[in-house]
Amino acid sequence: MLYAHEVILNGLAQGRRPVTEGVEWFDGLSEDDQRKVLHALVLFCGQARACEEDVPESIARSGIRPTHTPAVMLTKWRFGMEALPAYELTKSFRLLVALFRIADTRRRSLYCAGGCGHAWHNLPDSPRDAT
């Protein structure tokens, strides 16, 4: 069974939820919960086998500038974004969702194309609310 935030994050990675909806959800969380979500996203990116070559595309997809601190950090392959000041958290979220989407899409096409038993790749049609 997946936690509600895992359903939302995987739904974003799979394009089942629009990023704008994800940002709205993220912005509605407490700062502490935002930092926990960013930590989870970093773990998910690792599990999905994100690589440094994915960084330029993730920056472009995220809509943040390459000069913003989270983008600079990711360019140097540093992932401590949950420790950034509060005003950087939404940018970090957008960037990590983009990276997760790129890596997870590749992983699903390479390793799960014929179907798999991963709960996060077999989300329900109507994800439950994660408030």
C-alpha cells in the first residue's frame, strides 16, 4: 500500500496529474512536510536511476532558471535541497518532479514495459486525496 504522498508524486512522474496540481498541493503543505516530500523525491529519483545526463532536461522541464540555487545544486549532482531556505522549496519541488519524471519514464520503458508488480507503476485510476 502506498502512502498518499507517494501516489501524488508517482502520479506526477507518470503524467497522471498536472504539475500545476502538484505544485498547488505542495504549496499547501507545512514547511516541515514540504521538506519531507523533497527528501522522498530525492529517494525516488535514486530508485528510478536518475543520472547526471538528465539534469539539463529536468531544468528545462521544471520551468525554473538554470541560475536558481536548486538547479545549480543539481548541476553539481548535489541533492540536499530539503535543507534550502523556505523560498527555494517550491523551485526544488518542480525540479525534482521533472527529474523523477524523466528517470521513471526511462525505467518504465526499459524494465517495466511488459507490465510489472510495482505498486507505484500501477496506480488507481482515481488517486485519493492526500491532504
